[in-house]
Amino acid sequence: MIASLRGTVVHVADDALVIDVGGVGYSVSATPALTRVVSQGSEVFVHTMMIVREDSMSLFGFESRDELAAFSLLLGVSGVGPKSALGVLSHLTVPQIAQAIDADDDAAFRRVSGIGPKTAKLIVVQLAGKLVATASAAGQNLQPKTDISAQVIAALVGLGWSERVADEAVARVVSSGSAPTSATVSSLLRTTLAELGPARKEMGDG
């Protein structure tokens, strides 16, 4: 599977790029937000997902891992295909998706072409609790609750922290970049325990 591409842009359309990587041109479907900021001849790096069907193979490219993660989660919703998922990300930023889901606001998704009322409601229902909107220095940022994060939260709960405190601490560590990109359960747990250290001390002193 092709997980990312780095190369030279040889063609730009409203919803796609052609990226030359070592003499091979890859057609990559993308959001207008990405296609507007690149130009022919420029170098670009995109996170990609390859969708394989019986009669086609398609690449979808994203500027950030957050967008790729949101795209993947949207594909898991009944009735949402690659084009519809890309349509959502073309109309809503990742933080806006998280906020709409948290607010149970399916109207935000109904405004996307190809998303009907039933599918919009399913997006809100099926993605509830799977995305966490966390504050970061750059503004609102979305962090997907990965299996690793979930395991770390469970471990922290087992050590005596509340689920809310554990959840918030893991989200802070992930969004701040303190955890390594290839974090394991043990490495993320150690980093989060360091983050929670002062809180534990205050509890003990009380």
C-alpha cells in the first residue's frame, strides 16, 4: 500500500494532483484546501490512502495525518464512500468535524453534496466518542483515539486516575508532540505518566 508520496507537482486540478515520484506520475484525489496551496513544479509531501476496488485503484492525499485519520474514520460509516468522505473534508476542517460530532450537529454534514439526512445522522452517531477535539498552541486540533491511546487510558485508570483525567492527559501529550511519532503503548504511557507526575504529587500531598 502507498502510505505517502513526496515528489514534484506536474498537474493541479480543483480536486486532484499529479505528483511525479522518480519519473512515475501518481494521480491523487485531494481537497481544494490542498490543491489551492500547491503549484505546478513545486515539491509536495502528502499522506495517502489507497482504495482498491475490483475495477479501479485510487489514491487520496492529505496534508496532515489528522485529515487522513478523519478520512479513514468517515469511510467506516455506513453509506460513506471515498468521494463522500473527501467531500466532507473539502467542506469542513478536521476541528469542525469534531465539533459537529460533539454537538450532535448532523446539519453540518447534510450541507455536503452527496450526504443525505440519514447518512449525516449516521456520521454523528457512529463517530461519537471516536474523535477528541483538543486545544493546541496552533488552535483547535483533532487527535484520533488510536488503539494505543485507548490502551494507555485503560492502564492509567487501572493505576488510579479517573478516565477523564487520563483521557485529557493522553490527548495533551499526543497533541503537543511530546510522544514519538512511532509511539508504543509503553512509550506513550511513560510520557503520559511524566505529564501526570505533578498532579499525582499534589494528590499525595493532600
